[in-house]
Amino acid sequence: MSPTLLSLAFALALAASTFIQFWLSSRQIRHVAAHRGQVPAAFAGSVTLAAHQKAADYTVARSRLGLLALAFNAAVLLGWTLLGGLSALNGWVLDASQALPADWQGMGYQLGLVAVFVLIGSLLDLPWDLWSTFRIEQAFGFNRTTLKLYVADALKGLLVGALLGLPILALILWLMGAAGPRWWLWAWGAWMAFNLAVMVIYPTVIAPLFNKFEPLADTLLKERVERLMARCGFASKGLFVMDGSRRSAHGNAYFSGFGPAKRVVFFDTLLAKLNGSEVEAVLAHELGHFKHRHITKRIVLMFALSLAGFALLGWLAQQPAFYLGLGVQPNLDAPNDALALLLFMLAGPVFGFFVTPLASHFSRRDEFQADAYARAKSSGADLSSALLKLHEDNAGTLTPDPVYARFYYSHPPAAERLAALAS
Ligand SMILES: [Zn+2]
């Protein structure tokens, strides 16, 4: 592999993926704006013109911000890599690490490099997130978070990220340096164990740091949900209501936890909007994902892809061209493992972008299967009315650009979903 060839491939992939994203978003904006004037015939009786237009304006506003962010992020990525940003940061952190005791220099420098890189990345993302939350979400009446809560969330997130992230990062960096040529196999094992552990502790340890969870108090709804779960052969470790309304008006329901007994979490915003039979139908859809083993399959796929990723990284980290081709001068007398990790995380998604439509396709297929399950175990009509309410409540557009939806949508467009439920 020659550095020039890698630079060229990377630049081409970045240009192509940016161009495709730009083209798709422009299509989406044009399509939604063109259909703003009229509610599609299939929804004429159930969606008002005002709601339809709000959804169109919301979609366009978010897509426009997305276009700006797209250009910005492409520039940042280019800045880190081919324009030498990461190389410069690396030199600076390496110098600063000379102040550490000799035993700590190698690991201290590497952890410092990743930490500073992640901090800068978060700072660069911050204005976009602030604008999205306090301008767009606010303007459309969805934002419920205050600046104070936002800052508290950000600091807590940073702290949790550091507490969880730094030890596993240190372990992986240590394995990269000490475990020999098959280090990537060990690192993969450590990474998988870490992910499983996070999945196990997330519902009881991490999620409660950000939200309050209370047992579902509505006894009628509780009985209804328990009947559904018995009918579907599911055990649950409890039904909980989460105060999602603290931050956003968007509603949701999810499962969390691991093994045969899971907790079911309803956003309070969801319970406020849907009636009992609609909540049941939404839950039946989620149970459908379990019955069809979508979650397990996704976890297995993640394991397999991570293994391939670590194996690839194991090879790339040995190639000087990998560093040089992405704009970084490798260190001569300090470990290069942190640099390799960062470059891999920067460049990987640029090439990975091209499988987006494939992932979206399989995700939509899973959604159809879960819908069919909900129809069999609960009611298709209730699921339809719940979906329509949630769609309207989230100001999802009913008229997405077909090409955009094929490429990105993890859930089928509302029209297709309702048609399948009614067929
Ligand atoms: Zn689903």
C-alpha cells in the first residue's frame, strides 16, 4: 500500500460520500417543500393541513442545518487528516507528555492524545447541537430542556464517558503494545466484554443518572401490558415510566436489559399521547423485535463486524502508509497505537458510509416483521393509529423523497407501514 494511493482513495471516498449526502438532502428538501401544500390522499381524513405543514417545515429546517453540518464536518475531517491537524495535535501532546514520570509517558501520552482529541471533537459538535436543541426543537415546540439541564447532562455525560471509556481505552492500548501480533484478537475480546457489561449495567446504573424511572402506576394499563406479555411468552423485570418530558416532547418506548427478563420502559410523553390499546400495540411491536431475534442478530452482527474491524486495524497499524496516507507522521520513539485507533475511527466511517442503504434495507425489513407480529398478537388498527399519532407528534414528514427514504430510513415511511398493516 502506498501513502499516495491511500490519500487519494480517502479523498475520493470523502468527496463521494459528501456529495451523495448533499444530493440526497437536497432532494429531500425539494420533495418535502413541493408536497407541503396538500395532505396526501391516504391521510386526508386523519391528518390536518396544519400538522402536515408543520412536519414539512420541521423536516426542511432540520435538513438545512444538516447540509451546513455536512460541509463543516467534511472540512473538519479533512483538517484532522490530510491537512495535518492530528499530526500537529500529536506533536503537541507528545511534547507535553515529556513532563510525566518516565514509566507513565507511553500510556499517559496515548490516553492524553485520545482524550484531547475527543474533547476537541465534542467542542466542535457543541454549537450544532445547541442550535438544533434551542433553535429548531424550540421553534417547533419540542424542546423541554433548559440550558441548565443541558449543561448538567453534558458534564455528566463527559464524566460517565471518562469513567467508562478511559479504563477500556487503557486496556486496549496496553494490549496493542504488549499482546504480540495477535493483539487484535485480545482487544476484540476485551471490547466485547466491555460492551456486554455496559448493556447489563445500563438500565440500573447509567440510565438513572439522567432520568427518573418509576414503576408503572396505571393498574389498568399494567394488567393489559402483562396480559400481552403473557400471551407472547415474555417475562419482564418490571414496567417503568421514564420522565422523557424533562428534555423533549418526543415520545418513545423501549426494552432494556439482558437475558430472559427485561425491563420495559415507557416515556411519560408516550403514555400521555396514546390510549391503552395503542400502548399495547406499540409494545407488541417491540416484542416482535424480540420474537424475531432482531436484537440478538444485531448484537451478533456487531460482534462479527468488530472482529473484522480489529483484524483490519491490526494489519493497518503495522503499515507506515496508513499513517502517512492519512496525513500523520508516525512517532519514531513513542507507541503509535493511539494514533492508529484515532485514524481508524476517523477514516472508517467515510468508507462505511456506502453500506448505509444496505443497513437501512434490513432495518426496514425488521420493522415490517415487528409490525406483522404486533398485528397478530395485538391489533393492526391500534398500531396504525398509534403510529399516526406518534408521527404527527414527532412532526415526521408523510412525503419523504423516495430515494432519500430508501437510502437512510431505518423505519419504513408512514404510508408504506400503514398500507402493510391494513393489507
Ligand atoms: Zn421497531
